[in-house]
Amino acid sequence: MQTYTFLTVLLLFGFTANSQENNDTSYEQAIQFYHDKKYDSAAIIFEKILLNESMNNASNNYDAGCSWAQAGNANKAFYYLTNAAHKGYSNLSHIKMDKDLLLLHSDARWQGLVELITANYLKKNPSYNVQVANQLEEVFHRENKYRVILDSVVKANGWESSQAKIFSDSVRYTDSINLKIVQQIIEEHGWLGVETVGTIGNVALFMVIQHSGIEIQKRYFPLMEKAAKENKLEKSHLALLEDRIRMKEGKKQIYGSQLKWNEKKKINEFYPIEDEKNVNIRRQEVGLEPIESYAKKFGINYESKK
């Protein structure tokens, strides 16, 4: 749907209520149907909403398209998504990663839809580099592909399994390919912000450096620090990289982003944190959630240090 949430290493785009203000009860009903996975019902209500000229905007057409996509009606999904594009929909990164639309990606009409929205995005962001952005999007998907598989394999079979070794090797090989591409882009263009390569491309740059060896991380840290000051890199991303470098150097981390596996207890735990009682102050300064919430994602019951 229209708004999205950003998840740390992986970009996951999911359904939440539409960002626009809307007091129409039928709209709220459509949203509820969608949350309840009654996609046909949600789509039909959105169609009725769009009969009202004042409500026939890009956002509502987009939501209607998502509803029909989830309901399994590709023809109607493309009809409303194309309407959204003609009405100026321009959130290019979102539509490419919206998980509600994954079933449409293999359709021959998908590329044409993306091109329409790319044209809208270029009108608002003339500095957008389509070629480099597309290149980095490929890097992003490669970066995630084998890590997602590896994660599931490790959960099922453990790190010492032969399956885990196979996919660990695949991850390392893919990382080496991506690093060469990213280094070439950085050497030619510098650190590229969202306005130049979109959200996916910007995150791809960070992810590749984050997953590199410490020599590469330290080499590019000053450039990334400068990029963060210029709003070309999320401060939270820089914080993750700083913690990872410090951990590899045997120093305490600053923001509490890095975990280690306790083999004896068979649990995740935090790598030692500098001035731990004030870690949430530092996390808030760079846009990271409280460490208690972060810990729960990894099954850790964290108690604040006083």
C-alpha cells in the first residue's frame, strides 16, 4: 500500500494505513478489510471511493491497485496502478519494493508501469541517475538474496551444517562482486544520495560497505561521515558501521547495534557497549529505536543499565 516501513538490512515494504488524511468511513472500512486480508472487499470499496472525483487521486488509485493485486486480479491491479501513475504517483523506490505488488513483477506490463513512475520521479528529481540507480538496485537484490537463504538454513540446520557452508560461500562470492561495482561507482561519482539513486540505491551503497572487511570499512568511513552530514546517508547507518568497526578492533561499541552468539548459552547477546547507561540517548540522536525494542527483535530480554 501507499506508506511503508524501513527495516534495517533488508528493505521490506508492507501495508499500513494510507498516509493522507481521510475521514471517510468507507475508506476506513476498505483499510480494515485489507488488514483482515479480505482483499476483494477492500478493492470493491476503493472502486466506489474513486467514483467520487475529489477522491480520485494517485494515492487512492494506488491502494486500489494493491488491493486487486493481492486479490489476484492482475488486470484490475495494473489498471489502477497505471491510473495512479497518470495522476502523478512518483514514489519509485516504494513501488519497486512494495511486497503487496510482488506477484505483478513477472507480468510483461510491470516494466512499463515502472517507466511511467520513473518519468514522474524524474520531474521532481532531475538529478536522478537512472542507469546507476538500476545498477545499485541489482546490487541490493544480490546482496540480500543469499543472506535471506543463509539465515533460514542456519535456523534450521545450524552454522556448522554443510548447507550453511554452501550459502556462506555464495554470500562471500556475491559480496566480492558487489564490492567491485560499488567501489567503481564511488570512485566515479562519490557517495550518492537518495535524490540521485533513490532509497534502494542509497541503501545498497551502505550495505555493501557494511558487509565488507574492516580495511574497506575504515577506508570509506570518512567519506560516509561527510555524506551523513550532507544528508546523503542516514545517520543510523553510519552508527551501525561505526559499531561494527569498533567491534572488529576489539573496542566497545557506541550504539549497541552489534550482537554476538553465546555458544555456551545458545543465545544472542550484545557485544560490550561503552557507557551503556546512556546508550539510548546516543541511539536517539542518530535515529535508532530504544535498545530495549531492538533487543526484542533478536529474542533478548534487555534490562537497562542504571
